Amino acid sequence: MKTTEMEFYKISKPTKPRVLIVEDNHLIAENLSELLEMEGFETLAALRTSKDTLNFLKFDIPDLIIMDIRLKGNDDGVKLVKKINAKLALPVVYLTACCDASYLDRVSKTKYDGFVVKPYHKETLISNIQLALKKKHEKNSLPPKEGHLTLRKDGFSVVLMDSDIKYLKADGMYTLIVGKKDEYRMRNILKEVEPMMSPNKFVRIHKSYLVNLDYITAFNHKEVLLDGLTLPIKRGFTKQLAKFIQEHRRRFK
């Protein structure tokens, strides 16, 4: 039998704060990127439009966004930040020459963590970025509330915390729950059990599998490695899974 070798995406934690630049001036974006790299940050990309930014955020989540207000296309930076606020809790530092009252009023109605006026001083920009990241870290350091399931086994009630569950598998009219030490069955189909699980910790990788992101060690376009087990992944889900894992690891690191 022929064996096909497949490359797996290894799960690792980032070592540098990752910054996304949204700036329509190529020269400013290039200089800003160089400054950030010198100061110990990783620049993910420099984008010029709202459309490009929203598409980028479907597949990668930065630690922070530096946002210009005047952008190419229909949306300016303030409108773009509102769209980002509606979907993601990301620190935003405005970097702009737009500082009249009408712009400031609109900016004040968005969720942001810093406002730096061009031309900027390096120290002012870096301190705004560092304070925004510190604020995010302190917020993420709060212990998350862990969900749980209460099951019946051998006549006893068993409480399983999220962290005790590796994955759930559709098993006809039942759901098989695979824990760290034991397996259980619920008299509910997987579709009914899924809403009971924490959406920040469990993801549906396949019609038959709901997995705990903490146990994923690697994956490719066909399979997920889960604490020594191999589970199938639905077609076209690889990039979306990478985004889920990245956002999860940043939230709970």
C-alpha cells in the first residue's frame, strides 16, 4: 500500500507581539514596519483598504492594529474600526493626521486604545502600543470561567469540566464524550450538545467531531492530531481552524 506523507501545521505560541498596519501611504507604512521590527515587534502586513483588512482578519489575528483614518476605498479607518469592533476584541491605536473635531467625535464612538497624531515621535507611538498591549494582557490574565457538563454514569452524577473533555463524537442518536480518563455517552445528538459547550474552547472540525482546542497539537488539510489521536477535518476548514486556534491561544495564554 502506498503511503502519502502530509505536512502538518504545528501549533506553537508566538514570541513577539504581532502588529497589523493599516495605512494608505506606502512610504509611511514601510518606515513604520521597520521601526516596529527594530523595537521588537513582528509586522504581519501593511494594508491599504478596509476590504483587504477584513479579508486578512478572516485568516489571521494580530495582537494589535495600527490604524490610519484616511484609507483607500469607501471606508475610512473609523468606519473600519467599528466593523472590527463588532467582530473582534482587538487593541487599536490610531495613527493619523486627521485630528479636527468631526473626526475626534467619530473616533470617540469606537473602541480604541491609543491615538497618535502624525508626524509622530517614536517614543509616543511605542508607548501607546506598549500600554495597549499591557491593557490587553491584564484583561486576558483574568481566569476564564470554565464551563462544564453534568452526566449520569452507573447511577451517579458526574461533572466534567471543559478542561477534562478532549472531544465529542456523534454516535447515532447519542454523543460520545471522550475525556482525559474515561468515556461517556449522552442521550442527545451532537447538534444538541454543541450549544452546551464553551464556544471559545470547542470547535466543530467535522460533522461528527467537536474538539477541545487545548488538545490540538497539529493539523493539515485532512486530519487533526489531538493528544495522540488522529481525527478527520472537513474540507476547506484548515485556514479557519488556524484562526480559531490562534485566537484561542492568545486569549488564554
